[in-house]
Amino acid sequence: MGDDLSVPVLAERLAMSPRHFARVFCRETRLTPARFVATARLSEARRRLEDGADGVERIAYECGFGNAERMRRTFLRHLGVGPHDYRQRFRAAPHARQPTEEHA
């Protein structure tokens, strides 16, 4: 997720000019490449905050935000809440332990 997903890099992978790639991408997805990447990074960070135990700085780096501050600004802009508060509100509840045969 932290790969270089810039228009020039993606266009080169598809043997297209950056301008043509951006036009085709917008036409097909109805999103700019930058908006698509931001949405994908935000989605992955949300999933990891809800389900994982990694720290915010690590999640920010591995999801391509670069640092926790940049991820915090993205969360505030899109969700109206920072990553720490998001995690507190939406963290998955630990699964209730199922009784084993020994304890049943």
C-alpha cells in the first residue's frame, strides 16, 4: 500500500502518457487517480485501526501516508475524527471466549 502510486509511475506501468492515463482513469472510475489512492489508503488504515494492534505511526507509514500527522489530517478531512479517536470508537470488540469442553 505504501508503493509509489503517482500518475507518472502508474502511467509508465501501462505504457501510457501521464495525461492520457489520468483522463482514462477518471473516465473509467469517475475519480481522479489522487482521490482513488487517498480513498484506498484511508480504507486500509481504517481496517487496520479497527482490527489490528499496530501503532498509528506504523499504520500511517505502511498505508502510504508517510507519517502519522499526514494520516491524522486525512482522517480529519474525510471522517471528522483523528485516527486515535477512530480506533477508540470503532475497534472490533474482542471475541468472547468460547467455553472449551473442559470448562463446559
